[in-house]
Amino acid sequence: MAGPPLQQPSFVLASLKADFMNKTLLQQCQELVKVIDEYPAKELHLIFPWLVETVLGSLDGVLLGWNLRYLQARTNEYLTAVDFLDPSGPMMKLVYKLQAEEYKYEFPVNHLPGPVKASIQEGVLPDCPLFHNKLQFPLPGLMSLTLSLNPFEYYMFHFAASLTSLRCYPVGQHVSTSDSAYFLLVDSYLKYFLPTEGSVPPSPFSDVRGAVSPPAPRSPTVPFAGYGIHNTSLLKRHISHQPSVNADPAAQEIWRSETLLQVFVEMWLHHYSLEMYQKMQSPQVKLEVLQYRLGISSMHYSTPVLPGYGNLHTYQEPFSPTEEHVLVVRLLVKHLHAFSSSLKPELISSSPSAHSHTSPLEEFKRVVIPRFVQQKLYVFLQHCFGHWPLDASFRAVLETWLSYIQPWRYIPEKHNPQVDNQNRSVPDKWASFLQENLLMYTRLFQGFLNRAVRTDLVNAKNALMVFRVAKVFAQPNLSEMIQKGEQLFLEPEHVLHHRQHRLFMTPSHGGSFLSSRQPINTDGVFKVKNHVYSLEGQDCQYKQMFGPEVRNNVLKLVRMIAQAKQTARSISEHSAEAAASQSFLSWFGFGSSDLNTSYTGNELDDMGLETIRKTDEYLERALEYLCQVFRLPAGQLSQLMVSFVSTQDDAGTRQLPDCIPGENGPVLTDLGRLQIINGLRRFDIEYQGDPELQPIRSYEIAVLVRLLFRLSCFINQRFAGEMNALCSRRGFVGRLSRHYLTQPSAGPISRRSPATLRGAGRQTRPRLSLRFLASIRTLLTVFLLYLLASFFSIGPLSCTFWTLLACFLYGVCMTFFAKQKSH
């Protein structure tokens, strides 16, 4: 980790390092509190980088620090660490103490998210004001770029980076994200610096040398080209209109709120693929959006490529967010909704001239979601939708998405007097929010459809996710608002040119970025198009959520739900039959010996009737909600269900998957793959190799299998010529020899895989197989036969003779009747 250059050795730092690791966490905190209170900022400045790394861990993940993400509420060190790192605790006291002295610390660019790092290394400064005037070029001989940060920024960058850095945790212990010290601290920081009530508490050291002013405007000499249209922060714009910075103490303190949010967003949401990065940050796309607003055709202009932009194709970040990462992002989204919704009621519909007289915190609430979160969260979620595994852990991503698209759920109680949440319609005032976040509803819903049809819907957790999405979109008035937003986007362009003399609303012209606060609806078409084009590009092919293509995908999902319901019912019936058929004799191996015909349906966690009941309930209600959202006729749904049930035979899940004939056998279709994934149909699993070499079964004695195999091989090698001669003879003797010395023909070719089909025509030589004598059931049958013979005074030799004679006569009868059938 890069730290500030030390001017002189620090006695305090040396004494702390001497025996710090040998003390308990409580002793460490007590010693640190004493040092922070007693020593001046000049001495504390030297130990600050070491302390941050000791507490939060190193950026490369080698040092765990206090391991806040693993520290659970049930441990003794939990309260000690939380109290020390609390927004009003000793650690933040140290930060404010150094902040008043305006010290700077270096943060390596290599530990920034991949897109930001690639952008800076290619000479293109990101559009986030957080990075402006902070880049430090390396000294001669050094290759690492660094950011020069104040103590508050330095601490928050490390705190946010500890979530995404790889850590080695103890194996075998369950860790709950919501009970970890890190999760609680994130919640505490959000509530403290982004309060829903009151204002941000001032810094306790603001009166020592004056409050630290916000970052200065970016110098024009910086050799970087910025992407963004908004290249100054909200705070700088607000303070520029103040007659004196010291006149409003809140204006001095809101920079911490903005810095905290920008650090969290940049470090947690700035992870996605190369294509997404170029689409979102491309200067050509942003210029096209601006030209569209002005009604100018971009065909008459050519946009030069920025220096270094052409090399961004070399960037590719192999990043996959963890479930813990996504849950923390959801916590951020939920709090931001509550924060923005806590805007004073008298300011919601105030005139633009009144906005200049509002406090910086209230103005910040207006712009916090669309300015800082909307764009990056959309790309983050789209990345997760496309790369997350098809398992139940996707629930974290799903709930994050559903939390964002339902801001009305997080209105403070005093602003939301309605109590009954059942069947409550979405208020019309949120139509503007939906229009400015249209892709969050439509594009991500289509992404969820693509995932849903590829998952095992018989699994109760997957069925629950489908139910959750269907229930959210079935809220009264929501589908109508989405359709209206799509109609605004598809409005003909000539209507927009007719309005081009009108000024597009922005915060600098009195508008509000907080979508739910826009009372003017005439510019809704501009807001929708601006939102779509800024995220997908002006040449995007928008697919309507209620269009024919998506509707067909919904019908496909409905069919999959119907199949899953039928499969769940079949599993329930099969489980009941299997339980009823169990008996004492099955312990001795009298159950079915054919592993190919045993049921191998879905592997449900916590398999049982209760799980099947929940799955059926979730799927049934999901069907109802989907029919409400997409207005599917009841007759069409009934016909679809009947047509599916009619295709099910008595074997149900034992039907072969949908296939088409190929060169080497059957080839799966897309429908067949879905049937296998959902456990609806399957191929019979059969052993197609040499029967003598198949794996030893559970009902066989391993020692006897090996001994009898060697004996069979000796006999077959010793009498190979004689057996070939007997089986080659014509007449009854030849047929009887082939009955005992050759294997029966395999099953239907249609049930074989392509690999075994190529070898199906190979002929096997006549041979004797004694492996059946190693079967436990065969030995038990022989034992019972000898036992029964002893009751009739039949000796072992006589019993053996009559048994062999019976087997011979059985072979004669089978050979004779086989000849009659052939004629």
C-alpha cells in the first residue's frame, strides 16, 4: 500500500507496531483511543496509513486486518470494533483531526475498479468529480499512478475497497452478511452522512483551522479529457452561488455526504464487462444524446476520437460480484430511496426560484439517485443478470433490482399515511420516476425471462423468484405506467422537433433529477429518450415489454411453469409410491436391480411434501400474476394447460426429451435442453459397454465378482474354439448354444446416445459369464432353495442336479418358443 512519505521516524508508530498484534482487539482499541486523544495531528499523521491497513486489511487481500466482514454479532470483538469505527467513534475522530490539518495520502490507481483503472491508464479521466485534481503522476522509474486524497476520502476508499478485495476466511463456519460488523458499519455510515431526518452533524474539529472546503474545480492544465457533461459536483455549484462559504455551516459539511456516496458507487457499482463500459462511457454516445436534445442530426457532424480511447479495447475485467457484495448494494439502494423520499413536502412542488434558497442537503436529496446511482446501477445489474450462475443465489440480485424499481416502499411513515399495503396501487406521482428508469423495468424484466426459462422451476427457491417478480409487476397501475413510458419513447420524432424550442429541464435550469418530483409531464418523452439513449446508445433496438416478442417469451415461461407443476405433482406421487413399496425384503436386495429404470428426477433441497406444496403454490400464483400483467385470456391459458397435460403419458417424466435425428443419433433441440434442465424428461441411463467390465454394483460381492471374472476368462480362452463351433452350427443345438453363450441384443436404438450408436453394430464372441453367481440375491435364492430341499430330505448333490436340469430345460423351452416366433 502506498502511504505518504515519512519526514522523520515516528516513536509512536514504532511502539504501536512492537506488540500490537499480541494484544486482544479490546486492548488494541483502548491503546489507540489513548494515542488519538493525547498526541497531536503531526504525530498521528504518520501512523494513519498503517492504522487503516491494520484495521481494514491491505488492498491486495494479504492482510485481513480486523476481518470486519467475518466478524459476527455473536462474537466478543463485534461491539468493540463497531464502537471504534462508528461515525462518532475514535477512528472518525482521528480522521477529522487530520482533516483539519489538510494532510494528503496516496491511494494506488491499480486498486480501483477495472473500468476506472483502464480509463485513467489510457489517459481519459472518468466523469466522476471524485477523481478530479487528485491524480499524482509517478516519479521517474516508477510506473504506478496514485490518487492524492484527504483523510476522509482515504479512509472511505479503503473501507469500500475491503468489500471487493479477496479475503481468506476460516472454512466450515457459517457467516451471515446481515450480522457482520461490516454490514452494520455501512448502515451506520449511510444513516449518519445521508440522514433522513435532520442534517449531517458537523465535524468536531471544524473550528481548529476551518472546515475543509470541497475539492477545487479541475484545472484546465490537467492533460485528461473528461467524459461527463456534469464535470462539477453539486456542492461546488451550490457554494458558487453563496456570498460566503462560512455563512452556511451545512454547506461546509455536505461534502462528506457527497464524497461518501461517490466512493461507495465508484467502488461497488463500477464493475462490468468491456462492452457495457464502452457503451456507457463513450463520448460519441453522449454527444449524440446532446445533439438529439437540440434536434440536430448527428449525420452532419463527425466526432473525433479522444486520445487513448481507441486503446480501451485492451481492458477486460474478469469480475463477478459476490452475494455479500450484492446485499450491501441493496442496503445502499434502500437507504437512498428513503433518503431522497425524505425531502420536505413543502419543497416537492416548489418553484424553480425557490430551489436556490433550499439547504444543500435538501438539494442533494433531489439529485442523489439519478445523478449518482441510476446509470451505474443499471449496468451493474445487467452484468449480474447476464453472468450470475443459474442457481438460487441469484435471489440477492433479484431483490436488489426489485428494491430499486419500487421506491414507494421506502417512503418515511410520516410522508406515507396509508397503512394497508395489500393491493395498493402505485401512485401516479411515480410515473416520472418510471419514465426516467424505463430500462430498469423493461430490459431487466426481459433479462429475467431469459434466466427463468433456463432454471429448474421445480426447485422451490427458483419458483419463489418467479413468483416475486410476477407479484411486483402485477401491482395495480404499474403495468399501465410502463406502457405509457414505452409509448412516450416510441413517439414519432417529428413531434419532438415541434417542441425543440422548449428548454430541456436540468437542475441548473430549475429542474429536479429526482424523478418522482417532476410535476411537468409535457417533457416526459424527452426524459424517456434521454434515459434510453444515454444507456443503450441512439442506435439501440428497443424491444417493447408488451410487444409480441416478449409476449411469446412470457407464454414460453407459462408453458415451463405448467410443466414444472406437472413434474412436481409426478415427483410427489412417485415419492408416495416408493415409500409404500419399501419392505423388509428390499434390505436383502430384492428391490429393482436395474439402475437404468430408477427414478432420477429433480434433486430438491429439503425434499418433501411441504416443499412440493410450496412450489405448486408459488407457481400457481405466479401464473395468476403473469396473466394480470400481460392480460392473457383465461381460455388461452386453459387450452395451453390442457394441451400440455394431454401430451403427458403414464410414465410422465420418463418420456424422451425432444430430439431430431442426426448422423450419430438423436440431437437435442432447444426444447429438449429445457426439458432436461427442468427435469421434465430424460434419457434412460444405460450401461452400453462390456457387461463383464461394468462397475461392481451394491448388490454384488466384490471378491466373488473378481474371482468369477478370472474363472470366466480362463474358460473362454481355453474353450474359445469349441464355443465358436457350437454357436456356428445350424439347427436346434446351435440356437441353444447361442442362448447360453451370447449376450441378448440391446434395447431400442432411439434410446442410445450417439457415442454408443456408433459401436452398436460390433459383434461379441461367444463366451461364458459367471458374474451372476456373485449377486447377493442369487446366493440368497440358492441358499433358500437348499434350505427348502432339506425339508424334503433332498441332499445337496441331488438339489444341484435338479437345479441344473431345470435351468437346461428352461433354455430348451426358450429356444423352442423363439423358433416358433421367428416362423
